[in-house]
Amino acid sequence: MPCERKPMRYGHSEGHTEVCFDDTGRFIVTCGNDGDVRIWESLDDDDPKFITVGEKAYSLALKNGKLVTASSNNTVQIHTFPDGDPDGILTRFTTNATHVAFNSIGSRVAAGSSDFMVKVVEVSDSSQQKTLRGHEAPVLSVTFDPKDDFLASASCDGSVVVWNIEEQTQVISWPLLQKSNDVTNAKSLCRLAWQPGMGKFLAVPVETKVHLYERGSWDHVSTLSDDLLAQPINVVSWSPCERFLAAGCVGGLLTVWDVNSKLCVERQKHEKDFTVCSLAWHPSGSHIAYTDTEGCLGLLDGLGTSTQVAAKNPAKDYDDLFDDDDDRLMDEGLSDTKSPAKKAVGWDDDDDDFLVPATGRVKNRGAFLDDENSLDTGSLKLGQDKLGDDDNDAGSSVAPAAAPVVPLRPVYEGPVPTPPQKAFQPGSTPAHLTHRFMMWNSVGIVRGYNDEQDNAIDVEFHDTAVHHAMHLTNSLGHTVADLSQEAVLLACPSTEELASKLQCLHFSSWDTNKEWMVDLPKGEDVRALCLGQGWAAVATSTLMIRLFSIGGVQRELFSLPGPVVCMAGHGEQLLVVYHRATGFDGEQALGVQLLQLSRKRRQLISGEPLPLSQKSYLSWLGFTAQGTPCYVDSDGVVRMLNRSLGNTWTPVCNTRETCKSKSDHYWVVGVHENPQQLRCIPCKGSRYPPTLPRPAVAILPFKLPLCQTTTEKGQMEEQFWRSVLFHDHYSFLSSSGYEIDEDAQNQSQKEQQELLMKMFALSCKLEREFRCVELAEMMTQNVVTLAIRYASRSRRMALAQRLSEIALEKSNQMQEEEQEEQEEEPEYSSTRRTSSGQPRVTNILDNMTSSKKSAQLSSSGGKPSKSPILKPLAPKPKTKVPSQNLNVFKQGSISRFLCAFRPKTGFQLWLEENRKSILANNPDLEETDVIKEAMGRFRTLSAEERLPAHNGGNECKTDDGSNAGEIVERKSHRSSVV
């Protein structure tokens, strides 16, 4: 039974048109000379969705929900499918792109252009591109080898070339086509097709025939032809089952061959004899969509029936396949060598190797074969292989029946390896751009220019007090850069003549030689680099990291467990991300190392996995202005190191939530913890910004992805834990020997305690007393006292009782800590003074000064340093409970609860007895100075002298609360001083 040719319908304006199916086969997608891409749900769809991609659309490809188009503005664009939202520009040419194609897994796109070039671009990172040069005329078509090793292209120069993609070299070139000066003048579009699956054969349309070339040997192994083909073949396409090949001709003839038997199993004629310029198989193999040069769309339906007959019984009378088709005469005009009735065996002995199928694995019979008893097209050798005993009636006229059965080869159906992410420099745009950002961070901007007029690098500082702008000639071809308040670091790849070089412009040097350069060993290329405080680091292609001083002295070097992805430096910290293993199913398997390059060198994080969003890759890596590591993945999720939770990574923001379109992105340039700011550049329809006009920086808020943040409880919980996380850097800086802004630290802790008290009040209203106790355990002693008062006023006496126990426990714990500190370091006062009037926290990356260098290297070139620094502290006692100005309530009712559970300390009793004698000697002393004087005397007493003269420590007068209130008040005063 022949297939059915559906009536054609108007799709686009007159001119070249292309068609394809989506992965599911639900939609037919076309593009044309009107610049639109139309998405049809069926051939009868009278209102298809359309996307305007340019003035003209020359080609399209669709895979994994990504639609790629070549338009008249010399760009290859990408859109989401089926939404049609712009998702950026993959690549650009100097003239229009002529053809685009996806590889088998949809990770790469190949594009040919009229400027003679072929580009292979990574979809996930368009900066990763390979350019194939060698054609001497416009490129007609491109197609990927299913194994992603090779790429075939046809050109107007008459050649068909097979390229090695990784080496970017020609494997073989065949002079098969007629030469022309442009695609529009070419006799045929020569749309090549590589057999799916194992990719054993490459089909090349040559005049009125199709040549098949074997992968690997590149021998011409067979030719498919038909005597009814009088016009050149324009386009060929393989069926999903790998056995059938369809061709569309200039004269409008559509032909389908069974490749194994070389026999034509289907012929259809265009209803108006227009040129067929594109065709595509449905994923099920049941029908073919095709378009012509008049912009019309057609469909061949029911192909499964005729191809099934051909596959099931290739030796029977093939004329029966076409009995019902009045428009075609199968055998009229056929030569003796081509007529199946005259030549039952269509192969010579020399062609036996060609009988082996492209793959031995069992294919999905749903493509063509619906009958359970049919032979499997992917695993038969023209009738020799059977799937079961009920296939015995299927004979073969091609090979003897006694030939051995070809065994089925094992098929791997497990996870598919993910192509590893290439190394990149955070804060830079793709290297293939002529004008690009080589670095944008919180210190400044490094721009690179590589066009016909200039090959140069411009360095601009946000704060001109650091250094004036610089213009550098890029004669060495530097591609990687980093910028700090001390230097500019540049690196270039190696060539056949020159080694990979590292160049440093140390503009903060006090001597006259402000530049140094290093050549890397032969065969070693720079992959990533970064600058810290007084040092530089370079990761190379030999899995090695080399450390240099800022002046050019070589320091340590060590090896990485895998290829580097990127690096970042800040102060004494070096953060490195690398591939720890091969990822699968779209996942990247990355590892991270965090090293501290201080006098006591140590590794803070040693190779733990770096968490990423599902099927995403790393897009930015760096430090906050306060020195906390953080990174961003391609899904827009920002994660920050949580040192207080065992060096885990906490998501703090999702930039995609603020994007208006799926194709919009935010390009991160800096992160700050105080104030909480994510500084980034909005990019509409792209992942990175253009250099001109200068993009504006936007501020995005942070938000932890806690549950139910729309409720009052969820909002306060998010604010509290975000405050805890973002102010954790104070403890890190303090432990590392840096002076911190105590006012800001106390303010942050005050905010946290206020949030706890608000959550406590909300839980009381909701009668969640157990939750109230949980919140009280996170409060300071003073705030617990306030919570006791709130509970008593709310008539929750049982809750107040439990909170009193917590308050007593916290009081005892604080006293024990104070006594330990007094015994260990009695010579230090309990008050801490701020010793510097300089700003202590800045909003500029890489600004922290090591404690051992702050006094010696505080100036550059003999001039005082204008950049704010974090000063080191002298040895000091452990941090005590910060003062809180929360003693704003009367202690009347609270003291009644506290008196029963809190005894007076020995110092308090001694102070009550000796207060008068202290004041008698120094009548002008304030309360704070009285306590200090008393503490000094109390330390000099022996254990017997410290004993009180009476046992009134636990007395509590309850007539007016004055006695208990005095104790609480004095305790509060002492806490504010300590």
C-alpha cells in the first residue's frame, strides 16, 4: 500500500524554506524568507504560533527544547521551545549563516556561512567555539558525526570535507560538486546526512545519485540511484531506524531507498514540480514533512506500511508495493541493472561488508514495524537475522540461507557522559568576541579589543585613587586577565614558536620596575589565573598550580586532582574549582579547594564536591568584599560558604526569579555581605553584556530559599538566618587576626535578637510554647529575661518557669566563661577600645591586609595608602557576650522569678559590702569605674578573704522588688562593660 501525499499548504513567503520536527514529534517547525519560525501542531493547523527571528531565516535546528536559527543579521540565535523566548546569540559571522545543525545529544551546534567558515559552538557556553577554516567558497551544509568526533561540510567550491572537530583539521576532501560563487547560484544545496546511531555511513547527494562513504576508511562503498531521477538531488535525510534514506530533488521528486537492498521503496511527485529544499522524518518514522522553494509545506503519510513490507520481504515482487499508485510507474524506463524483477540479487560479492547494519542492537520497531512478527530493521542482515521462530517465512534473495547469523552486540543503555566544562575566567565574556570584558570585578574593568583597527587592552579603575586608567598594546595576544588593587595579571596561550606567557603589571610597586614576565615550560598553557594580597596564582594545562609573589618570585607549586575550571583569590585565600570526575546525564562533577596562604599555610577545604543546580554548570566564582567564598551556576543560583556549618554551601539568591524572560540573565560582578548586595549586570536575551554602551550595574537582594516565605513566620525566619549567615564573617576575620567593626557586629547581633523576640511573640500568640522555648535557647540572657516578662504578662506561667531555667543556665555559663578568662589572662582589662579611626570594612574586593604586613606595606611608592584596610588586632581575650541595650524595662515582676533561681555571685556580695569604702576614696567614680576598681581589688584577695561576711546572697525582698531589681540592674551594667 503506497503512502499518502497530503495536499500542500502555504507556510511562508516565496523563497528558501526549511522544516524539522521537535523531539517528541508533536510539532512541525518551519522557517522561511519572511523571517518567521512557525510552529504547527499538524498540517491542518490554521493558526500556527510564530516567532520572528530576523528579516530572513535561512536555516533552523531543534533539539532538547532549544531552537537555533540562522538569520539575515549574520547571527546564529537560540530560542526556547516551544515558548519561543530569545536565549541569546550563539555566534556571529561576517556574512549570513547558511546552515545550522545540532549534534546527536544537542550539546553542540555547527554553523556554515557564506564567509567560507564553519563554526562549532557549545550550546551551554557559547564562548567555547571552534572555527574550521579551509573552504574557498560559501558553505552549503554541515552535519555532525553521531559520535561527535567528525563534522562533514559541503561548499560552493565543489568539495565535501570531513573535519576532525577537536583538532580542527581536514580528515579528507572529495571534489564531488559543481563549483559556484554563491549558495543562491548553486545547482544543489547538497544537504549531507550522517547515518544515526553508530554513524557508519555518510550520505552525500551528487547530481542525481547519493554516494555513501564509510566512516573511518572514508571509502565510497555504495551508490543509491533511480532512473526516474532526472534532476539533481537537493537534500537527503535518514530515517530514525537508520535503514531508509529519503531524498528531495530539484524537480520535486521525493524518493525513499532501503539502503541495505539499494531498492527504491517509495516515490512521490511534488504536485506542482517545485524544488524540494528541505525534508524531515517524524521521530516515529511514519511520515515525512517537506517544504519547497515557494514557501509551501507538505506531508507524506503512511510510510510505515510500505517500508515495513520492504523490510519484511525484500526478495518478493517489489511491483506490488506500487500497484495502487497511478502517478508512478516503478519499472517503466528502468535499466536492466536496476529493475528488481530482472535482478533479484542486488549486490556483488565485493559489497558483502556493506550488508552489515550500522549497529547490531535491537531498534525500536515502532519506527516502521508494527507487526510483532516483522524483522527488526536494525539487527538483520537482509533476511539472515531473525528475532524469533515465527520469522521463518521471511526469506532473503541477497545472501545464502546457510550464512551464519550475525550475533547481537551488547548495548549500553546507562547514563551518558557529560562533556566537561571548559576552563574560564570569572567576570569575563567569551574570548571569541572582538570587543570583550577580560575582567570586571569590584576593583575595575579590563577590556580587550581585537579588530582591524586595534589589538589592545584597556584597564579602568572604579576608584581613580587606586591608579589611573591604562592602555596596553596586546602584541602577545593575551586572553586571560585579573585585576587587584596591586597589579594587573595577564596571560596568553602558547603558539608553535612561543611559549605561554604570564605578564604582571605591578603598578603598586615603590620602585621604577613595575612589570615582570614569566615563560611557562614548553607544552604548558595557562588555563586560569588570579591575584591575592601579595601573591598571584596560575593554573596550567598540566594540572598544576604555580604561585608567585606579587613582585615575581616563584613560590610553591602543587598539582590538582583534575583539570581546572576557574580560580579566585582574596587576601590570603585561594579558591580553586576543578573536575574531580566525569559527570553524567548533564551533570558536572566539580571539586573545590580553599587554601589559606598566610604564615601558617593550611587547606580549609580539600577537594569536597561543589554543589550545582541540576544539569547546570559553573558561571562565576569569587569572594565577597568581606572574604567569604561564593559562586553562581548557570541556573542563576548564588551560593555562599557557611563556615559555621562545617564549610557547607548555602544558596542565598536565585537571579532567575527576577528575570522577566527565560532568555534574560544577570552577569555577576561582585558580592557584599555588609550591606547585603549582589552587584550584577542585567543582560536581555543573552548571558553576558556588550562592551558598548557601558552596561549599568544593578543591585539584587538576597533571599534564602526557606519554606513559606510568604507568611510572617517564614519571612522572619528567612531574615534571621540570612543575618546569621551574612554576619558570620566577623568571627572569621577576628579569628584570622583582623580588626573588625564592633559597632556593626553588635548591631547585627541586636537585629538577630530582635527577630528572635518577634518570632517568640508570634509563637506565643499561636500557643506554640514548645517552639517558644526553642527560640529562647538561641537568645542571649538579656533577651531571655525580656521573653520571661512577655510570657508572664501573657499569663503563660509554665512557659515563664521554663524560660527562667534557661536564663539561669545561661547566667551560670557566662560566669564560668568569665572566670576562665580572668584566670587565663588577668592582665587584660575587660573593656575593649577601638584603636583606629580608619574605615574598617570596605566594599572593594581583594582589600584585606594581612596582619603581618599591615604596618610594613601600608604605602606604595612612598605615598600613604588610600585604600581602606582591615587592621590586625593585638592578642585579646575571647569574645564575650555583646552588650545589648535591652535593659529598658522594669524588673519588678521578672525579679520574682529570677530570685528563686539565680543566687548572688561571690563578687556581687563582696561588692555590696565594700562599695562604700570604694566610693569614700573615690567619690567621683561612676558605676562602671566602681565595678572596674572593685574587680581589680577582688582579684588580689585570697580565697578566704573573698568569702562574704553574711549569708544574704540568696535573700530576695519582694515588697517593692528593689533588692532583686538592683541585682539585675548591676548584672546588666556589668555585662555592658565586659
